[in-house]
Amino acid sequence: MANFEGYSWNWNNTDDQPINIAYKARLTHTFIENCWVVNALVPVYYVFTGGWLLIAMLYIGYLYGRVSVDNRHPLQKLCMILPLIKALEVGLEAGFLSMCPWYSVTSSGLQYVQMARISVVTIAYTIFLSFFYLLCKGW
């Protein structure tokens, strides 16, 4: 059992009463893994990954099947990579959550997935921001 420190709310230090620490507390740490919470989310992330891939395939099919070569703009070709990168990002997030990051922190596979997530997010949002910049410039 440990006593509260002097800054605690129960520090009774008035002039007419002696110093008295009446309350005692025991601090314990309970390890809780939250894998059961995110296990339900992992299939949803995989469905979103499939959705992004479907969007990419439909757009690529439209761009190369319906639009003539003379009418394809470079910015339209850049739009192909946006859903592909987003699918990669969401798929890596699903893989990361399926590995239960709270339980196996020291796993080297988890660390590699974490590095891949950070790299993909850095590259993806750099491309997204450059895409929006090009749109704003009127390209």
C-alpha cells in the first residue's frame, strides 16, 4: 500500500488540525489486449481495399477503353495511381490490425508492416497533395 503524495486532494493541512493522510491507495497495472475489438474491423478494411481496386480497374478500363489516345490528358493518367495507392494503404492497415499490434509489439514482421504503412502514407499523401496542387493550377 502506498500513501498519496502531498499534492493529493486528501491532504489535510489546515492550521488548526494536524497533518493527516487518511486515504491509502494501491496502484496496479492490468495488461489488456484489444485484439477482439479490431478483429471485427479487419474484414471491413479488406472490403475497402477491394473497393479501391475496383475503382482503379473501372477507371483504367474507361480511360484506355473509351477515351481515345488523342484525348487522354496526363492528369487523367495520374488519376489512375490515386485509387491504387489508397488500396495499398488500406490493405496495409488491415494487415497491421490483423497482426494484433498490442500483443506482439516485439515481432519483426509487425515492425516491417509498420514501416511499410508509414512509407506508403508518406508517398500517398505527397502524391495526393501534388495532384490537388496541379488541379488548382489548372493543369
